[in-house]
Amino acid sequence: MKKIMLLLSIALLLVACSEETSEKQQLTDALAAINEKESQSLSVVKKLNQQEEKEQKIFTQTMELTQEQYPEVKKQVASLKKSSGNRMEMIEKEETALSEAKDETNEVDELMKVLKPKDKKTVDKMLGTLEERYILHEKFIMDYKKLIDAQTQLYTQLEDREVRASQLQRKVKEINGLAVAIQQSIDEFNESTAEVNRLGARVLESLEEAK
């Protein structure tokens, strides 16, 4: 799975500034809080990627076995199902972390009351982009869970001595389609992150000029 970008790295760069306006400090703190929650999400994603690689190796080994090695096939399939179960737990943790990050955006929303009209417009646009970004993440989560379900179904088919090659091919085609959709979601999510960063930097720069 392609790497997911961390939100608002600018917050970490600005948090050490000492002489800031109240509004800028509040915005910096709010972005840093979001950043912290998303850091937890990325930690889970890293482990998820590692688990994916291990699972892929087991799957490749399983596909190289013959019907005469059926006991070993069942053993490998058990490992594959355990791995997919672990990934489901991981993606649910990642979902929770991003949900908590989304809740932190309420702090940014509160700042709208004290900002100047020009800055308020940019922050409003940033909040809109943030909302779109979290919608993209929800789609990614939904597709990834579907992927795990489809892969688990494939593993079950591998246990069936009567399974037809055409059945396996259909399931593999479904899995590949989901994988493509997931990569597209990640690309769109990362593009949205870059836009949020750009808008956040613009607001912080404007507040700096107003000091």
C-alpha cells in the first residue's frame, strides 16, 4: 500500500516560534493536535504495510504447493487467515485514529470567530478541504475492509479441493480491482493533504504579517 501523507507538517515547524499572535498560536496548536492524532494513524499504517508484505510471501508460497501437499496448504491458509484478521484489527485502529484527528478540527472551527475576513475565508476553505480529505479516508477504509474480506474468501477457496481455476480467477480479479481503487483513494487523499498544508501555511503567514 502506498504511503499516506501526514497532515500539516507545518504545524510542527511553527510550534517552536516564541513571539506569535494569539490567533496564530491557537491555530498552530490546533494543527499540531491534529498532526499528533494522525501520527498515531501513520504508526498503524506502517505496521499494516509490514503485515501485508509478510502475508504476500505466505500467499506466494501457498500458490506454489500442489494438491499432494494439501496438509501444508491448510497450514498456510490458516496463517493467511490469521494475518488478514490482524490487518482488520489494524485498519480499525487506523480508522479510530483518523476519526479522533477529525474531531480536533472543531478547535480550528472555533478560531473562525476571531479571525479577520481575509483569513477567515482561507481557513474556511481549509476546513472544507479537510472535510473532503476525511471523506476520502472513509472511502479508503471501506475499500480496504472489502479487500480483506475478498482476500479471506480467496484463502477459503484455496482450502477447497474442488475449487475451479475460474472461481479463483474471478476472486483474484475482484481483489485486483479493489487494490486499484485503494491506490486511487490514497493518491487523492495525499493530494488533499498537500492542499490543506498549502492553505494552512497561507493563513499562518498572513497572521505573521499582522503581528
